[in-house]
Amino acid sequence: MRRRISVVFSMVLAFGMSSLAPPASASHGPDQHSQNMKHLSNVPRSSVATQSDLAFVGKRAFAGNYNGFRILDVSDPNNPVVVRDVWCPGPQDDISVWGDAIVLSVDSVRLANPDRAGANASDCDSIAAAGAQVLDPDGWEGVRIFSLSQILSMTPDPDGFVRPVAPAAAIYTDCGSHTHTGVPHGGHVDAYIASYPLRSGPGCGPGNPQGEDPLHRKISIVRVNPSDPASSSFLKEVPIDVPTWNLLPPPDFNPMQGCHDIQVHLGLDQAAAACSSVGQVWDISDPENPDTLSPLWEVDEPAVQFYHSGLFSQDRSTVVFGDEIISGNCNDGTGSGQLWFHDRSTGALQSSFQIPRDQGGAYCSAHLFNNIPTDAGDFLVASWYTGGVTVVDFNDRSDPSEIGYYDIPGNNVWSAYWYNGFIYGNDISRGFDIYLLSDPARAGARKVGGMNPQTQ
């Protein structure tokens, strides 16, 4: 039986979907920031495409966007340099890097380019399906896997892009891949694919030609080979048990049972699964067979509109879930769009956090976040769309507080993470930013050789 831990909040829900159609940037006054935060640099986006998630290896940052991804040299945080700009459209292009393998999530149906003989729907010059084309049985969505060494060996064209690029592997998954999370073990990486049928596809949603469950009710697992990306392959599907989420109106959107984001902690052998309607914690001690049907616990807070992301605290005692607002904005009185802190052992609610700065009605919501890796306490960095970048002290679980922030006029921050002494952000429309936090919260923060934020 599902265990629900909840408290009562008054709330008003309306319809919309920021994660599917990113909100327009909004200007809401002069540049705001705490005294302990400094903006070091910005690399503007190279196309009008939405900028998405980030990954890191050594002195390189990998920045996804709806037209592909960029590799940036961040050796000098005051002057980051684009090393390669890869053109390969496929929203969201959420990204992770494992050895020579670059993994990107594609969550929109692609069709083979009709102007090129022998073309495949997974190619980088494929075209986006529209209207009834999304149900074309030859359509493709899933994960593309590139060879890092191949990308670095290629010469950019006169426009600055690397193209055409052939993925080393392209693996179809039902409902595509909205996000993915890598679990390394046994010399390979099992990527948990989170996806959902808000929009239909060849194996997705009502009326799909493959006859798949229209509510989805599963994750997929793709096996990634870090030393030989071309040999990566589909592994299996795993059923999940979550309530139906249907806060978006038909006919444009479908009801679903699916997960948005899965955060794993390798030391705990657990996953915090943000599954739209609920947050769950899974046992993943057998990585190929995560126990998705018997969660250790589940939460469904009345004020949460959409369980979007998860995180395990640095001290391992707390699980944080982020709520992405479907409609409204932060500080609108509904209690939505916050971070929610739960006891890792029981799921009991500890508290929630909302940035204290009014955004004047602009879209503003918790999105992506990670820990500052220090023994000095529990601190996290989070992106907050038009609310900018925030640093949260949650050592007092009953009263988390903002201890630093940077909020640039017109910003719309999709992802923000701490990595090796700096905060890196990918802004939907501004591009790539680097910030410096000067605060005791960073005392003793450890450096690592690389980071895929959804894998702790």
C-alpha cells in the first residue's frame, strides 16, 4: 500500500506547462544580488534555441540546448571559451558525459530528412514531426550518444558549428527521453530514462500505432559503454507505480503516469524519483532492476503542482524534491514552486523553501539544483527561472534560508550548479554564466574530476 505523508496547504491550480514550453524572459527591475555573490562572465547562446542542462568533466563544461550542445573551456572563469558547438536539434538535449560517451535526451519525435538519401530519423539533420506526423511509426525519439573524442577532432564550419555529426549510437525509447540519469557499475553505465506521454508519439500516448500503454507507466534503461559509445544499447523497460497526472488540458496534452527526473545516490543505493504526481524513493542496490514498484516511501504534498527534481542532502539525512509550477509564480500565495525537504528514512516533511524576493508576477519556480560538497554543513545551489540563482542554507531543516543570490534583469535560469569552486548556470535565453560565491558555506568544498548532477 502506498504511504502518503502530507500537510494541508491552500492552493489554486490553473493550467500551463513551463517545462514543455519555456516561459519568455521577463525583466523585473535592476540587477539584484547579495553582497557575497559576483557575476564573472557570460557566453551568449549561439542560436535562439532554449538552453537546458549542464555536465562537467575536468575544466570543461557541457551545456545542452534544444539545437545540440556546447563544450566550453572554463579554465579561466572570467573568460570561458567555446571549444565546440555541436548542431543536433532534439529538445531537450539534457546532457551527461561518461568517459568518451556524451549522452543526450531527445523528447520530441524526429523524422528522416526527405532531401537526403539513406537518412535516418535519429540523424542530426532530421526534421521535427508536426501534427499527425508524431504518430508516424518510422518516427524516432530517445537518446543520442556521441563520441567525445570524435567531436573534439572535428573542425567547426564557418558559422562556428560542428556539423554534420553522426551519433555513435541512437537508441529509441517509448515517449523519448525527457531526462536521463546514469548509474555506473560493472564497467558500464545504466541510464535511467525518464519520459512521459504528455504529447503522443510512435509508442506513446493515446492512439499510438505500437499499441503501448497510453499512460506510459514505466522508465527505460539504456546501457552506455563509456569506452565504446557505438556499442551502447537498449537494456530493458521497468514498470512504475505512480498516480495519474493530468493537470494539463486535452486535446493538446495527455494524462500520464511517468517520471520527470531521477536523482541517484551511489553511496546509498537509492534513487529520489520525481514522478510528476508524487515523489518516491527507490532501492537501486540492483542497478539493472531498480525496485520501482515498492518505493521505500512516497510523498504527495497538496501544494506541489509538479514533482520535477530530487536531491539527497550532503549528510544523507534528507531528500529534497523540487516543484515546478504549472501556472502562477513564486510568492503568489499558493505555496507552489518551492523546494520540499523530507526525512530520508521516513519521508516525513521537514519544511519547504521559497526565495524571498518578489518577481513582480514573472514566471518564477524551483527548477534544478545540487549540493555544495562540504563538511561545513548542508547548502545547495538552485536555478529559479526569472528568480535567478539562489544559495540555500538548510542546516536548520525547519527553517531553510537564502544566503546568497544573483538575479539579472531578463534572466531565465534553467540550470545552476556548484562545481569546483564556482556556480555555473545555463540560462534559457542569456546562455552560459559563471558566478562566484564568497561565503563560509563554501569552506572546505571538495573538488572532483567531473560531475553529472543527477548522479551523486
